[in-house]
Amino acid sequence: MPKFAEQQSMENPSAIALTDPEKSLTWEQVNEVLNRAANLLLNIDIGPKRRVAVFAENASETALAHLGALFGGSSSVPVNFHLTAEETSYILQDSESQILFVDNHTAERGILAAQEAGIDTIIGWKCEDYDQITSWEDWIGTGSPVSSPDEVTPLPNLLYTSGTTGLPKGTELPPTMFAGGSTMTEHIEGLSKSGFAEFGTHLVVGPMYHTGPLSGMRLLTLGIPSVILGRFDAEATLAAIDNHKTESAVMVPTHFVRMLALPDEIKEKYNVSSMQFAAHTGAKCPVDVMRSMIEWWGPIFRDAYGASEVGTVCAITSEEWLKHPGSVGKAIPPFKAFVLDEELEELPPNSEGRLFFRDSTGRGIIYPNDAEKTASANPEPGLFTLGEIGYVDDDGYVFITDRFSDMVVSGGVNLYPAEAEQILIDHPDISDVGCIGVPHSDLGEELKALITLREPNLTPDLEEISAWLRERLSHYKCPRSYEIVSTLNRNTMGKINKRKLRDSYLNGELA
């Protein structure tokens, strides 16, 4: 146990299985670590929900903590390593986690969070200076290296959604992404049906507290080598692709934008022809960015639109996307897409409204510890929304135009910030843009564009930018004011939390 690692360790014991920026591990080493971790977790009391939390940046140990939990019949809870001790403590308590894994970057916050949550066992790597933390090596060393039982039932991860209001809510990784199974053999058989399974070495680009990188990391269980990157660096990503001949990855549009922004002489240094499949998730990818990536890497992309709560609900290949640019694809089983008005009446094709999905299994969105939020997310059993405004064309392709929560009501008129953002991002002086509603004495709210510049020392003509947009968009949809800021605080998945952006702006924190 695990069979994939055991087999690889016998057939290719010295072959590299797992690589991070500091080290590489062979299949023999991975097999031993996972055996020991799984046996340790199977033989201790970690509560009825069997949850352990992983609060660490990307590293081999982070991946092995998650996989050790999986094979040890436990549910791992990935915790965003940017969180404060207080925020982390809330997740630890809400999830009922009994063990906390940390690294040197999160150790101090992890100790405080664990104390507040009543967790006695903290295991960490590179944490020699902290007496409260058991070293990863010492902990692993106490476990039995013998194969653990295959009949262990795999338990899904519990992820905490960032959302736009209130405290984060825990949601189990849905069946569409977890593969399920009553034994580990059945679970691995389910994983083998993944679209990534036919490819070679996988590149883990984003942080493993996000669904895409977390799911990609589990490809190791199929005997697929993995290369784990740390915090994103555009050139380092290209170098990893070239050096390790990686064939698949999960990325977000921000990764594409930063790689495309590299000077041509840097991009030309690296051979990316090994890449055969790249899924992109998170924020909607601008049309020009996606087109440029296809021209550079070829038609290897798959847009996977969805959320942690339900997994992928729509998908589109590069070939389809070129025929339907800007679409996030068609709904995939067990989901069907609908556009509804405010009375939940279905609208005809090409009509913009609230985008809903029906889950034919009846599951929909589930928040295990919040029945009220679960009910509000599903107006009818299996009918749910991810909070988007959009339309479905005559061929069934879904297009996203904005989010409910981002909509600005100005003088009684509904304004959708994405309409202005998608055009402004093409202005030659603008690097990034986010439009928000700000108080207006007469209109209630006005639409304001917050922009970052391609050249920080540039002094742009904001009136010229306004006029430029008004030539391309109906005047009433355009921002009434513009302001240059230093950052829009996109998260690691490339998304802007508009509520936080608005609060930061009003508090003068973006100057």
C-alpha cells in the first residue's frame, strides 16, 4: 500500500515520483512515507469525522500529508496559508480537525490557531525552532512501513469557500471531483477516468488549498509523477515545463497573463512543446489572453467552469472555444444550464439573466455545517446558482457576463462591471482593472474603475481613457470616475473579491 506507489517502487524504485523546488523523491521514498503516514492515522483516534488540516505552502510534504490522510481513512482540510491565526482557528473548529500540519511559513499562526481550537497535535516541516511542533520526519519515523489495508474507505476533502460575505463555509469535495469508491482500489479506478490520466508528468502550479491543484496532485495515486511549484513565478513555470517535460497542468488566467507578459527573449528560451493538456479554472479568461495562449502552446486547453461546492459544471476545448470565443462551454453531466429571471422563470436562448444549473442527481450545493446556507443555495432540490449573470446561445454554449454580487444599481439602472472591465483591459496603458460601486449622493451608487498601470511611472490621461471606452461601450454602462491604484488584490486563483476591493478602496488602502 498504496498499490500505485508499491508497484512503482518495485518496478522503478529509483525513478523520480515527486519534485518540489528543493528536492526530489523516488517512488520507493514516496511509498514508504505514505505507508507510514497512513498507518499512523489509521491507528489513532482523530474523532468521528476523521479530519486533519493542512496549513502549509506548496511542497512535497504538503502533498504527502494530503495523500497520507486519504490512504489513512481521513478527510484532509486544506487551509489557505495566507489566513490569520484567528481565521485558521475558525476553520479548525468548524471542521472539527484533530491534527494540524504546518510549515515554517505558517508555524506561528498555526500554533496560535491550534491552541484556540483545542488541537494538541501539530506536525510540521522546517519547524525546528518550535517546541510545540512535532517534526514531520520524527512523526513519519514512528509509523509502520508495512502496507496498510486496501479496504479503507476514502473520505473527501473539506474545503472552505472564500465567498463574498460572512464567514467561510465548509463544503465537501463533490463526487464529480473526488471519484469516491468504497475502497482505495475503487477510488483509484475512479481517478483513472480523469481527463488527465492519459498524460505524463503533471505540473502543480497553484496552491493546494484550491480545488484544481489539490485534485491535480492526486494524479500521483495513478503512478503519474508530479512536479510541485512554490509561489507562482512565470519564468520558473516555463523552466519547470522545459526541464521536467511536464505534460499536464491546472492553471488560472493570471498565470497566462504573467507568462504572456514575459519578454520574447525569455519565452523563447524554454521549450513548452511537451505540454499536451492544460485545464484552466478560477476567473473567466479574457478572450485575447486565451487566443494568445492557444497560438503559443497550441489547442491544448480546457476551460473548466464551476466551483468547489459542485466541481466542474461547464467545459470547453480549445477547438470549440475558437468557434465560440468567450464561452465557458456546455454544461456537462449531471448538470444542465438554465437562464432564469428573478421569478425563476426560464428565459429563451441568448437572453441575459441569472444562470442556474440543475443537478440530475438532486445533490446540488451542500454545506455540511450550514443547513440554512444549503437551503438558500438551492431554490429547489438540485437547482443551484454560482451567482453568475449570463446567457446560453442557440447551440447550448454558456457565456458569463457578470456576477449578481458585482452588479451596481445606479439611479435605478442595473450596471454590470464586467462589461466595462472586459474592454478596459485592452487599453494599452492598463495592466489590470476592477469596477466597483461607490456611494453617490444623487444616484445612490456610481460605477468607478480602479486601474493599475503597465508602466507604474506613467501619468495617463484618465479623460482619454474614459473617452476611449465610451467609443466602445454604451455611455450608461461606462464608469463615471476612474482612479489609479497600486493593486487590486487578486487572489491566487486570479479572482477579485469585489466586496473586499470596495472596502479597501473606501478605507484608502489601495493608494
